[in-house]
Amino acid sequence: MREDGILECGINNHSSLPSTHKKPDSSAASRDRFLEGITVLLSRWHGLQMAVQNQWGGLDSFQKSQQLATDVFSWFIQSKAYRVEDLENLLHESMLLSLNTEIEDGSIEEVAEQLMIMHEEYLHGNH
């Protein structure tokens, strides 16, 4: 990660091109596995699970958590530049506005970093 928060995609040992130049496997199965990975990672996030279990976002808190996974997936698919700060903002705003939850324990940054790593693996075809 660079100082400006942009995840630098390094050069792998099998190619002379940076990984940002690699096209991800665009098959539906590949995208489905990536979305599933995002969903699983978010399901293990204690702050999100507390909000869902306590229905801080209302009776549809579980659906809102599923929508967050879809929103994160869409962000990765549609973005051209992957700044971890932008992903952190997406997570923060979703938690605050959809689930009425203010997260201040540093877990947003941890989850965002894990999602960035997962996306990098997706770009390399590691599903």
C-alpha cells in the first residue's frame, strides 16, 4: 500500500506486467465466488453482526447487511482506481446510514484492507 492509500498491485513472478493490467476472470462463476467471499468476510465482522443481531437498522437489518456485500462487490467491479479510503468511506457510510451503527474500533479499516487483499487475489484468479 502506498502512502496515499492506493493499493499498489505488485508484479507477480510469472509476468512482467503489474497485476492492475491483468483482467480478472469475468465468468459468472468467478464473479459469484468473489461476491460469496465478500459476503463471508462481512459475516465475520463483529460490528456488522452486532448491528444485524440487535436490528439496529430495523427489522430488515439482515437484508441491509446483504446489500452492503452487493454494494462492495459493485464498487470493486465498477471502480477504476481502488483507494482503500474510498472503500472505508463506503463501509462507514453504509454502517451509519443503513444500520445506524457508528464503528470506532478500527475494524472498518481492517475489513477494508482484507477486502482489498481479496480483490487482489480475485484479479490473480485465486478464488
